[in-house]
Amino acid sequence: VQLQESGGGSVQSGGSLRLSCVVSGYIHNTYCMGWFRQAPGKEREGVAAINSDSTTNYADSVKGRFTISRNNAENTLYLQMNSLKPEDTAMYYCAADSRYFSPLLRLSQSTYTYWGQGTQVTVSS
């Protein structure tokens, strides 16, 4: 299983970006996917997650600004990021797993088996 992110870039504060993550290779239909980010000198943190039934979870810091979605037919995960702030600057990673997880676990990086290489998002003030 391979995950490939795209869509990162540099934007000014208040701008928008849409990240994509394509999953290739076999993965069970019942799977959870998530977006994580890691800023320099900081730990990786969960941003948003979506389960196979389309239920979603968000970190408090991005609620109301970011939207996670998925296209199961195309094995693609998205993250629409609006009203971006300088503190959103980080490397963004997508992750996937074939197991069901309770909502409490979906924003934990230890939950996921498969990871992409990351795409850089830089927000300037």
C-alpha cells in the first residue's frame, strides 16, 4: 500500500489550499484515513480523520477552517484548508489503516499503519 500526497505550497495568511492523497495497492474497504502535520521542532499531531462511514474528527485548532473528505471510488483523500494561519505551517502527511477505530483513536498517529511522504504547507503573515 502506498500513499502519495499533493497540493501543498506557499500561501498568505487567510488563503486556502486543498491537499490530496491517493492510495494505491490493496487496502480493505473498511478503513480509516487521516491527515497529520509536523512543524519543525514539534511533534506530529492529528489534524483530521474520516472513517469509511464518512464520520469525521477534527483537532480543535482547525475546526471550522479545515474539511476532510474522501472519494472511495478513486481511493483519494482530501483536506480543504481555508482561512490559513502562519501556525498551520508544517509538513502534512496522510495516513490510512484497514481497521476500524473509535473516534478517540483516529487522531493518534500510533493508530495508523500506512503513511505518505508528506507535502509542505507554508503560510506567511
